[in-house]
Amino acid sequence: MKPTNRRKFIATSAALAAGTAASALPLKTEPNKYPVIHHVFFWLKNPNSKADRDKLVAGVKTLAKIKLVRELRVGVVAATEKRDVVDNSWAVSELMFFDNVHDQAAYQNDPIHLKFVETCSPLWEKVVVYDAIDV
């Protein structure tokens, strides 16, 4: 291959690779379907109890039955790198999405949520809630 052809081949290949990579990037062109985000972190009274953690996870998952909850994610602490900015002192988290703040407020008084609090609150020592609006 001649040096000029080789340079053209490399330049063309690089341009195609960059174009392919750029087209794979997600573009946020439409607003989030569920703009209200409700993120809750739970600390267990017995932090070393897998049974208590599993009971709480099962309880949180019952909240998916509430019609106002558009999406629910339940998590436990990930074994990620320990850094000063990472708080891994909690045990279980729930991440919920709602259509609007009115629905999120109504969720608080839903009988399924009230039953969850009644049943599972003996398991936790502390709860922290972060509510946000998608921008």
C-alpha cells in the first residue's frame, strides 16, 4: 500500500470509528416519562442480619403494587471502591418514579405503603429520603 493510500485508509477508518461511537451515545431529546424521583435509603437495626435485609427488600417490592408508582428499583449496597464520597453505610434503597408531585404525595397515604411502614419499620433504625425533579 502506498503511503498516501495508507494515510487515507487510516483517516477514513478513524472517521468511521468516531462516527459509529458517536451514534451509539444516548441522546436525551424527550423529557423523562416519570419526572418525579423518590429515593429512599434504609439503615437496619441489625445491620449484619441478612434475614432482616431480605425481609425489608421483600417489603419494599410490595410497593410496586401501588398504581401511582410508575417504576420501582430496589437495591442493596454494591461492593464498589471505597472512597470518601461514597456512603455505603445503608442497607437497602428504593428508587421510585412518579408522574408528578401530587401522585408522590398521594402514595404516602396509600394503604399498601401504610402497611409496608407498619410491617417493616421495626427492621430499620434510620430512613433518609431524597425527592427530586428530573431536569
